[in-house]
Amino acid sequence: MIQFVNRNDLNVKKYDKCISESLQSNLFGFSWYLDICCTNWSALVLNDYESVMPIPFRDKYKIKYVYPPLWILQLGLYSRDSDVKLNDFLKVLQTNFKFVELPLNSFNSITNLKNKILKRSFQFLSIKDDYKSILNRYNRNRKRELVKAKVAKLVENWNDTPEKLIELFKLNIANRIHKINQYDFDNLLALMKYCLKIKTGDLLTIYSDKDELISAAFFIKNKNTVTQLVCASDLKNRDNGANTFSNDRAIFKYQKYFDIYNFGGSSMQSIAKYYKSFGAETEVYHQIKDNSLSAFLKLFRR
């Protein structure tokens, strides 16, 4: 039986154990990650936490709706059993919420709601081989950018403070993201600090030879995968190969300990093309967007 369980009523130990042992395991589903990033969240729970589906939600004008929080790339169904059906969870979800916008994960298979799902994608690189073999699969542009970085004498730093990345992000990236606000930056800062504390996150900053911060990226680690969660660069200082250098230094570092390097991904063709130039492949996942509100109530989502 699938039950809707409020956050305060969850058995957190059993819930996190399910996330950790699930076939779809990622950091985004853990209770501590959701506590930091979500305004509110609950979960759909099958029997004694055999499968779970976290549900981030907000309310507006006393209407509760499911939304995709920033800094959470994928959610969806987590289960130890590959035979558990996502559709069964979606039916329960739709009885509790009339507006749902929720990213699933790439392991979730969806067979209904065909006109209510959006395709999303991310790029990933197998880093099982030695670094030299991985480097040889970079295309000519990436190798050319690494030469630029060497000539520019760029410096990598793995011991900086998260505030540096947020400052760079605000100055160069924030105005491109719809409705991002201080609440989101506070969540990101809290998330990075906590991940660093429990050693599931790393911060990489890149400096020029004049000690100017020109690029930064934050990585989260889970099992055999490392994911670039967020990155930023100085848009006025781009002709030095900094972005390529940053990804290359991360690949070099993580290649010894992980199998998969997830670029964080993008459905934008230009960004996807850039990530694929490292030899990456693209994987598709889905996002539900279902608005079953009445015509009048749909106005509140505008």
C-alpha cells in the first residue's frame, strides 16, 4: 500500500536507508538534502519503506502544488525492486496535488501522462579508464583550451570557501535564471557547507596568475558517481580555457575513485555539445508537468 507521509511523520532512518539502497540512489533524495533545499516536502511510501518518492511542495492561496527546487537535479521513485511501478505512485500523487512539476530520474520509466511529461537530458563521462586515455578522447577544441590554460598559468584550488562560488555566480549567472532569489542562494550556501562537512562535496576554484577568481564549481559524490552540481565563471575573463581546465582538473582528481563523471547536464544544445566534446554521452530523463486545476485556479500559477 502506498501512503502519503508528511515530513514530520517520516521514519527518517528507514527512509534514508531506502534511498541509499535503491537502484536509483542519488544524493538529491536524502532527507537532509531535501530539508536544506525545499520549502516543504513529504513522501509517498510503499509498505514499510520498500520504495519511496519524495515530493517537494509549496502552497499559494491555500493551494498546495509540487515544484522543482533549485539545486535538485533529479528525484522521482526510489526502490530496491525494479518491478515497482512508477505509475502507481503517480496516481496517488495526482489525488493529493492538482498541479505537479517534478523531475524524475533516469531510471524511472513512465508509460502514462504522455502529454504531461517533458524530456530532459544530462551528459556523463565514463572515467573508469586511466586519465591519459580519457584525455585522448577530448576533441581538438578541448585540447586547445587546455593549452591556453597552461599558457595563462591558471591555478586550481580545492580549499576555498563556498561564498566565493556564490559571489561569482551572482555576478555572472544569476540574471540568466528566472526567479532565482536570496532564499535560493542561502539554500545553496547551506547545502555546500553541509556537503563539505560530511565529505560528500568538493569545491574547485580556478585563479588567474594575477590571483583573480575566474571559475568555480561544486561537486557532490555518491557511490560510483560524482556530479557537478553548480558552476560559474567570470564572463569578462573567458579567453583562457578556464572552464575546460576546471572540468579537466576535476576529471583528473575523480578518475582514481569514481566510475562516472556527471556534468550536471543540460537540455540546451550548445551546452550539451560542449560537454560531449569531452567524450561524454547523453542520457534522457523526464519531468512531469501536470496542471489539473480549474480554469479559474490556473490563474494563480501565472
